Amino acid sequence: MSAVTTPSDQKRLANLKALFALKGFAVHDVSTGGWFVAKWNLTKFCPALADLESFAAQVEAA
């Protein structure tokens, strides 16, 4: 995972994954860091937690 070391960051990540799931998205951890967010045949790579939060706002998941 990408620099998610503090308990508050872990909680933010878990919350984001749940919010994405409610909108039909899957969030996959990347072994080299970051996350892939996928829905149907569309994917978006988010290298940092802030990017994941920004994308959640764009797709109205957060």
C-alpha cells in the first residue's frame, strides 16, 4: 500500500473503499504502491491517498 501507516490513514482508506463499493467501484491495492479503482472496463490509478480522495469526490462516492 502507499504510505498508509497511521491508524487515521488506515481508517480513511477503509472508509474510502467502502464508499467506492457503495457506488459499484472496486479498489485494488497495487504492490508497488497506490491503488487501482475499477468499474466495468474503466480503471483509474491513484498513487496517493489524497488522489484516491480526490477521485472519490469526482465520482461522487464521498
